[in-house]
Amino acid sequence: MRKKESDLLRARKKPAAVKTAILCSGLLLFVVSTLRPADFGVKFLAGWTHAGVNYDTVPHINRLGFGVGFEAWFFKLIGLEVDAFYAVKGYHVNGEAKDHDFAEINFPLLLKARLFLDGASTLSLSVFGGGAYSRFLTAMDQDFDQHDFGIIAGVSLEKRWGKVGLLLEGRYNWGLRYQSDEYMPYRFSFKTRTFFLLAGANLHF
């Protein structure tokens, strides 16, 4: 009697095990079909920076910035990017002849998503967002840290010819920490706000 009950339990478990195996296999096939050979790229960007601070009454300044980036698309529509970017940020004070500007190098880590990709994979429109660590290269107010953290969001348009792509990119950087570039004759603390309009090339391999 016990043997019959044991055989009956085993018979009931087999369909459940088969269903679990089929479900896992289907999930694995879905993931594998979504993956593709990784598409790597090295980006070279340069362009205009419209730099300011978190006070609307303080005028912006215009400077140039440039940098390099490495991107990897492990999925067709999802990728990651790491950059090293040199920029000059700052602001203007009405009544002063000289702008307040300071150089920094920032390291963004970005999650990217393609909104559009044509059938030949030669034209794409992507959005991205992430965080960045920045290190000031210009001496700042010593009562403040010489670094910053920021949030970045932007959009990128790329046209490819074989292994080479041309890029047009816009991004905005919100600084998160209060900074000050001087303390005499008075201290002015602020958070940086910077818009970048960039163009460049992307070498795929």
C-alpha cells in the first residue's frame, strides 16, 4: 500500500517538474534571444558648455569642453557608458569684468536606452542618465570639498557608416554639493548647473 502511494506521489511530481523545466527553458531562450554580441564603442566628444549655478538671477557663462567615453551595448536597446570629461564651469557676477570660472574633470556612469534604431542599425536615437563624480582642477574655497557629485541626463543622435559613427549629443548636469570658488571679499556658495551641446565620433569594434 505504501509503495502504491509513493508511486502515485512521484507520478504527480513529474508533471510539475516538467512544467518547471519547460518554464525555465523558455525563460532562458527569451534571454538568449534578447542578447546579442556586445557592441563596443569609443567616443570622442567636444563642444559648447553653458555653465551656471542654482540661482536664476546669476548669469551663465559659455565655455568649451571635451572628453572621451567607452560604451557597451550588451542588449540591442540597453547599454552602459563611462566617460572622462574636461569642462570649465562657473558663473558671472553683474558689475564685475571677470567671470568666475573653474576647471574640473568629471567621470559619468550612464545607463543608455535606444528609443529608435533603423533596420540597418545605422541611425539611432538614445536617451541616457546616471551619476558623475567630479574633481576640481582649479583651487576652490578651502572650507568646501574639492569635488562634487552630480546627476546627468541627456539625448544622443548617431549616424553610422560601417565602424565609424558621427554623434550629436545634449546633456545636462545637476551638481549636488554646495561649492564656493572664493571667500574674499565675501563667500558665495552654490550648486553647479551645466548644459552641454557636443559633437564627435564613435569608433565601434
